[in-house]
Amino acid sequence: MENVIKNYESLLLDYSEASRIALETGRKRLLAFAMEKLEEFERSFIQTFSFEKLLELQKEFNSQGLLIA
């Protein structure tokens, strides 16, 4: 489970960086890719674990300021 959490954290950080780049440059391809990867991860996580477990994980990351809005 620790690897799964680290992977999710990495995806959230990628999303954050892609968002920054999109805001600064107007280039959105990287942001779209990051969002797609996040969606794939979350769908897979829900299938493997549960929606409730994903919400718990998001709450944990939200307290660290890593959750996307």
C-alpha cells in the first residue's frame, strides 16, 4: 500500500507542476496528460480498494495541500 500512496502523491505533484506551467504559459497538453493519469489511477484504486478508501487518502493529502480542487 505504501507504493500506491507514493505513486498517488507523485501524480498529484505532477498535476500541480503541470497546472503551474499551464497557467504561466498557456500550454495545456501536459496538464491534460497529468489529469488523465490521475483519473486512471483513481479509477483503478477504486476498483482495487474502494471509493471510501480513496476519499480517506485524498483527505490525508488535502491536509498536506496536495489535493486537486
